[in-house]
Amino acid sequence: MRPGRATLGLIAISIGLSLLYCPAIDNLFFDDVEIFRYLGRVVASGGVPYRDVFDHKPPLIYFFNATGLWGIWLINTALVLGATLLFLRLCRRATMLWPWLPPLLFNLLIRNYLISFGVNMTRAYTAIFLLYFFCLLLDGNRRYRYFWLGLLAAATLFMQQDGIIVLLPFGIYALLSTRKLSEVGLALAGMLTVSAPLLGYFAAHHALGSLWQDAVLFNFRWYVSKPSAGEHFRAIKQSLQNTDLQMTFILAAVLGVVAGLGRHRKKGLLAAAFATLLLSFIAEGLSGMLGFSSAFWYYLLPLSASMPILVFVAWAYTEEDWLREKKNQLLYGLLLCFMPLYDAGQHLTHLSGSHSSWVTSFPEYQYLRQHKPANHQLYAFGNNDWVRAYNEFGIYSPCQWIYLHFWRWYPGWDPGRQQLMQIEAGLLHYHTQYIIYNPQANEFNDPAARAEWESFLNKYYQLSTVPGSTHPILWIRRSA
């Protein structure tokens, strides 16, 4: 394929795959995405994350979301397209026989609807940053590349905490590749370019303590779990199988191992690439969530960059003739892309399915659409999906806890019930009219907390049945 045609073809594929997630046609619903949108609206309206709204992600995703639905789509589309072209340029400079194959694989994986959950997931951004980091790392002619490497490392840290662990092998490789203090200084300058404005923002709003508590300490205290090695392995294997990534992963990993066993010009880089592939599962290693629910398949998003990178390093620098044979590489490359390409076709032919109906089909949701609540007049307790209602109605929660599943997950959560009382105080302060709470669901591990909450509800609210509801979950304030 001629270079110009390959470039235009990749541009068309990258933009075409991104269009499947543009706001005009994307019906995908996921609670994390709604939470990021909510916090983006908070930032745009002058509020401050962590101080005004709880979440445990780093803050960069909220500032991206402050640009709105189309803004976040344009940012993501531009980042993926830029990474695609930079990767293609690197493949050509390495004189790969099929330079378009690794960038194509990257696009098919980063847009795999089974793990991407749209264009607004933090781990998708850190995967994109990882590919930028790798391409710039190997661009020895770029004068300020260490500045950009530092900037990308900081952007990764402030987008998704564990993403910096995935980046670590190439970060170490970059440090070992330089003997110039000036380049280390450039990397530090790049890191400050991202971290200084963000930390300055929170310092100016007296929210550094809240940032530390929510985005750092909360994760270490609550989200880190310790399943056995066997449980991790089974969860990863099953998730790869369920997301159609198993064959692609095995092919990429086997190619990396075989290339390492043979003659290879950059075995240190190959080892870093293989370590990055294994560290792509670090989110599962820290939390054990892949074995908990399919809702956490997005934990596999780092593979969308680490697998194409490993394939590139294995092929670009091998000295084994049979690995460099043109037909062998084409056949192997097509096998790598086969299942992701199939999944892209599945996504394209099933765009009409509206996944948002998971929450919007509730009779109570339809009732609230007809009786649109004013600001602070709706509160959803225990069901993260109802953050969608805050965003659709353009309103804000009467308290900072916009989602709560911690009483259900963690037996030791809120032992003195101070948080629960804070929520109740906010509802009384704003005279909140509607509350969503399912009394039949097991939202509490602590019976005393459940008794406290339901006593409050029965005192100030009445459980109401709306037309079509078989399991009432809407509570309306008695004075209303």
C-alpha cells in the first residue's frame, strides 16, 4: 500500500471509529461516564471537585468534561488521531514491512465497545498517553522530547492513578537512556507544566486536603483488595475471553516471547514492552474487580496501547529472517486484528440499541421527566445510575455524595454515621422534594445505619407508587 493511501486510510478509520461514539448517535450508558459529566458541570459552574462533590478519581478527567459532550468527544478523537499518526510515523521510520498494522490494531482496540464504554473513560486516556509516551521516547531527533515525556507522565498520574504504574517500564527505560541532567530537568519541567496548575487550582480553592483525602487516601484505604493469585488469573482469563481479546492477547504475548528468544537489536526495549503488557492488568491486581462484575471490563483498556506497542517492538527490531518475512507478518497481523475488527462490525450494526434505558425506563424516571425537579430537589441513594438524572435535568445534588454503594461494599464504612447525618442535613436544608431509594435492596451492611436512614425517610417522606411501578422507589417529601 502506498504511504499516502495508508495515511488517508488510517485517518478515515480512526475518525470513522470515533464517530460511532459521537453524542449525536452514541446511546451507551455507564455510571462512571455520568459521574465525570456531573463533575465537569460542577467545574464549569464554578464548583470544586472533592470539596463540593465526592469522587475518588484524579481531577484531570473533570476538566476535560467541563468542555461538554461534544468537547470531550473532540478532545478524545483528536488525541486518538494524533497518536495514530505519530505511531504510523514511528513504524515507517523503523522500516516496518506493514507500518499501518500496529496503528490499525491500536484504533480497533481503543474503540472496542466491550471495554471502551464510550470515549470518556480515564483508562482510555492513559492508554492514549502511553502510546504518545512510547512514540516520543523513540524519537531521538525531537529536541524537547523529555519535556513531553514528563508532561505525559504527569497527565497520566492526574488522569488515573494506577496508569503511572503501567507507564513505569518505559519511564525507567527513558531515564536509563539518558546521561544528561538537562533532559532530566526537561522531564521535571514537563511534569510541573501539568501538576502546578492543577495543584494551584485546588490550593486557591482551599481544597488540597479534600483532593488528598478523596483521590489518594480513599483508594489506599478502601479500593485496594487482596484476592489470591489464582483468583486474579481466573478473573483476567475470563475477562479476556468475554471481551474477545483472548486471541489477540495470546498472539501478541507469544510474538513478544519468540522475538525475545531470538536475535533482537533492542532486547531492553522488548523487555520494557513485555513488562508494560503485564502491568496493563495492574488495576485488577490492586482491586480484584474484574472477577466482581462485567462493569469493570474497562480495566482492560491499557491493553489497547500495550499490545500494539509489543507487536511493534517485536517486529521492528528482530533480526530473525522468518519473523521479518513479509507474508508471515501480514498473516499474523490480520489474525491480531480479526476479533477487534469483528467487534467493530458488531458495534456498527447495533447502534440503535439504547443502553441508557437501563435507568431511564424506570416508571419513576418517567415520572420525574414529567415533574422535572428543581436544583437540589432530587437525591438518589444507593444507585449510581441515577446520576444520569442530575445530568439530564441540569440539576445538582443536595449533598456532595452523588453516589453511594460503600455501605453495601464495606462493612466498616461510616462507623459513627456522621456521613449519613450529613446527607440528612443537606436534604432538610434544601427541603429536597424527591428521593430515590429502594427499601427492598440491601444497601447497608450496618443494620443501625439502615434503621437510621429509613427512620429519617419515614419521618419526612412518603414512599409513593407511580403508574407502572411494581417496586416503588420514589419518596416524596410529606410537606410537598
